[in-house]
Amino acid sequence: MNRTYIIGVSLAGLAAFAISFLILTSNYFHSKEISLLTSRCYEIDGEVSLEIHNDFTKSYSFECKK
């Protein structure tokens, strides 16, 4: 195997790891944020309106109706 091939494969693997890490981190923080928003809404006796737009990226819309 030549050196260019090994470097290319290593960079592709690193890029895949970085992208996976960013997606998982984003999902984790979105979940935490949704949990906090929901609990705060219930504390003021509000009604939660949550719409998840994309399951992969966890993009969402949140509204607390009182």
C-alpha cells in the first residue's frame, strides 16, 4: 500500500468519527434542552407543544401554552 492511500483512509476515518461525534453531541444536548423546557413548562402549569422536525438531527419546535 502506498502512503497516500493510508493517509486518505485515515482522514476519511477521522472525518467520519468527527461527524458522528458532532451529531451525537447535538442529539444529547437537544434531548437535555427539551427535557428542561418541558419540565419548566409543567412547573407553570403550561401545556407542551413539541414537534420534532427531523429524527436524525433532532431539530424541533417547542411552545409552552398557558
